[in-house]
Amino acid sequence: MQIKKTPALSVIALTITALALTLTTAALLSTNQTVPLNGTINAINLGVYSDSGCTQTVTSLSVGSLNPGGTATQTVYIKNTGNIAETLTMNAGNWSPTNANTSLTLTWNRQNTVLNAGASIQATLTLTAAANTGTLTTFSCDVTLTGTQ
């Protein structure tokens, strides 16, 4: 009876060892780097809001952490506060560190959209990180949303 238990214990011990080595190897081959988004919103001829009723003004963005190769989105609502239709544009600038925009790209789904006077529209800003962000761990930028007549 002792002889039959020894092979079973050996198989269990080898299985546990193999699992431990697999987990250790996976941990060594995986790397994670998080990049928090902190940005200031500057609106020119527009209102920027966090709610569809356009009552909660947005002055900054924060989408949490972003892994290399990943994307993060932030939804805002844009309102034309003027009395004539305006064409929407977005620009990200004043990056800190100054080379952060070589690893990060900020876009939105409303570039060159015409927004009528008094109208509002939902907009999604998307931050995309390069697969290799180097030593970048934190950054900030200013986001300027403009309405041009």
C-alpha cells in the first residue's frame, strides 16, 4: 500500500511545482505600467458638462489608470452657448512632461462637427497609450475644446 501512495504523492508534488513555475514565469514575462490622466478643460464659445442636462460643468478630466497599449474614454456633453452654429474642434497641449504626447494620443468623436446655437451633443474623448510608453508614469495636459463660427 505504501508503494501505491508514493507515485500519487510524486505526481501531486510535480503538479504543484509545475503550476508554481508557470505562475512565476508568467509574472516575470508580464509588465504593467499605469498612466493616470489628469487634464484641464478649456472651453471657448462652448459649455462642457458631465451630464446630458448640461447642468454640471466640467473643468478637468480624470479617467484613472491606463496600461501601455490600452485606451481610456471620458464622456462629456458639449453645449453651444452662443447664438450661431459653431464647428467643434479639440486640441491637447501643454503636455507635462513635454514628451508625453509621443506615447499618448488624445482624440474625440466630434472633430469638425457643426453644433447649432443652443444645442448640446454627447462627445467621447479617447486617450490611447502606445504599446511602449518608456519611463512615462504620470502626465498632464490641457484640453481645449473650441467652437468656431
